[in-house]
Amino acid sequence: MGVSTQERSKALVSDDTVPRPSVQHTRAVTIDAPTKQVWRWLAQIGQDRAGFYSYTWLENLAGCRMRNADRVHPEWQQRETGDQRLLHHETGLQVLAVDAGRSLTLDCGWYFVLESDGPDRSRLLARWRIASGPLNVAFALLFDLPHFLMERKMLLGIKSRADNTSYAAAPLAVVPLCHRRRAGRRQHHRGARGARRCRWWHPHGAVGCQARA
């Protein structure tokens, strides 16, 4: 992961949302998947959808109630200008522009651009622009480090999911696997019969349920 000098200074499609920034950060990652496949992961970001593929434990310290998805959800693919992309269950950023498969522009000068880097490779760029003014500069200085950490993890999260086609193709069927504690020891057995607690295990995570004893 890294951004070239050329990418750092190149004009991107949504630069006009903050035409004269006092601060600009550009980050990028190469993904071994076509732009169409990468876009499906980017399109569904949001607290109320797939999360941001970042550090949920840190996001949830701020009360975000964030959960990251590990598969593409067809029902979360449609986004339109004017929609709100939730960062927290009570607030978010407005979607300023959507060019499906190419770019997603959010409020506050934050946007993403997808570029083809060959037949089966993509370059995902994220840019954050802060408008001029002392308060905006102070805001940028305060949030620069946490934004860098979270955005870097997000880009790597999208990369790991888009690179791995098994994420997108993960079956919806689940296999019951129950956990039962006896004499202070956890035992694993199939089936919910006699189990006090049961989880239905998906290949990329548990979907919680409860079973009667």
C-alpha cells in the first residue's frame, strides 16, 4: 500500500468539491481484482450497511455500533446523490456524487476513485481535502492521525475482501455448530439438541442465535 508522487498531486474527479484546500491527503492501494468487483465492496460502506472494513473495536468505543460485512450484499449496492452514508448510528455524511464503478464522493471533502491498473487489477484512491481557514486547519491537525489509521485499515480491508473471491462467493447456507459448557470446559458438537447456546457459523463469521436447553 502506498501512493506515488504523481497520484499525490494528480487531479481527481471530485477535487472541485473543495477547490482550494488548506490540507490534502491522498492514499491508495493496488487490488488484484477488476474495478467492477472492487466497486461492490466500496458501494456498500456505511454504518447501516457493510461498515467501513476498519477497526470496529475503535469505532464502537465512540458508540458507532459498527459491524463489518464479509460478503457482497446485492440489496446494499444502490446509492444515489443525496443519500446519507452513516458514520454513526445517529449521524453521517451526505453522498454528493456517485459514478458507479468509478467514484464515490461524500461530504466534507472525502472521496474515493477507482482506476483500472490492467485487466484484473485496480487502483483504489482515497482523498481527503480540508477547506482553508484556521478552524478547518485545527480540525485537520486534530483528526489527521485517527483518520489516517482508520482509512488505511479501510483500504486494506477492501483489498483483502476484493482480492479474495471466496468472500464475494461465500454461500448463504450455514452449518449449525453449538457450544456447550460442562465442568468448566467448552465442548463442540453439531446440532442444537440439548444446547444452551448455539451459533450458526458462516464461513466468515458467526450469525448469533439462541437454542433452548
